[in-house]
Amino acid sequence: MSPPSDALVAGLLEIERHVSGLGWDQPARLFALVPTAELIEAEPQLAEHLSGGAVPTADHLSAVEQEGFTGGAELGEALARISWPSTVAGVALSLERFFLPGSTDSELPAGSAAADEVRRHPRREEIRVVVGALRGGDAYGVARIRSHPEELLSGSDLVPGLAAALARTLD
């Protein structure tokens, strides 16, 4: 697997900083990733806000939050209904979820009751992930665990299923 583009990683880190600044217990947030130079060309009045006055590099991406997105419990279905115009180079999603250490798997019931059990379990952890995919096939993710806010996890295979679902919205 080739390394992800620097533009994708930088875009996801920017989104993660933004979402982290809003605190925890946030809804899922969906972002279109658009080339900053093209955005400035289309909307010159945004230049100062998007680039801080500097000329953006050719591959710099800006995240444009999609207001009104509600992923909810049916996140996969919500993503399956989305398609993007060709002006969108990629897509990113931030969301929070609960998880349990692997050693607790045997304590969970089967099926849909497992999610409720995880939410109530005394050893649960909360994680915020920001995952993105580009039209060229790059995918990457960053994550922060609530109990370890100073640590940022990252990788191309952090949340592969979510990355694949995001990539399908670009088809």
C-alpha cells in the first residue's frame, strides 16, 4: 500500500483540530475535500480565510462541512445515498464511538444488543475518528481516545470499512 497523499493527511489533521475544539459528544460531521486553489478561484472573497493570505500549494485541500448531515445509527445507509460532483476531490467524516478492550468480547451479547451493552459497560472507551478518502484511491484516518487526549493515532488502515464507504460516495 502506498503512503497517503500529504494533502489528505493535512486535511484530516485540520478537521481533527476543528472538531476537537468543539469538545466531545459531537454528532457525526461530513466534509467535502476540495482543492483550495479551485475554491479560491470560484470564491475569491474566501482567500484570506482559507489560506491566511498565503498562496496555497497546488495540492492543498480545504474541508467544507456539509451542514445538515445526520449519520445517526444508520450511517452506512446515509453514506450510500450520497454522491459528489467532480469538483470534490475527496470526502471526510468525523464521528465518535464507544468501544471495549478486546478481552471483553466474551461478555457481549450477540446482535444489536451489543451496542447498548458497550455503551453501558464500565470498561468502555470513547474514540473520535476522522477518516477521509480521495478520488485517486488514497484513504487515511486519525483518531483520538477520550481518556488519552494527548495521543493521536493514525494510519491508512485505521478504519478500513468506513474509508471504503466514503470512497464509494465518490464513484
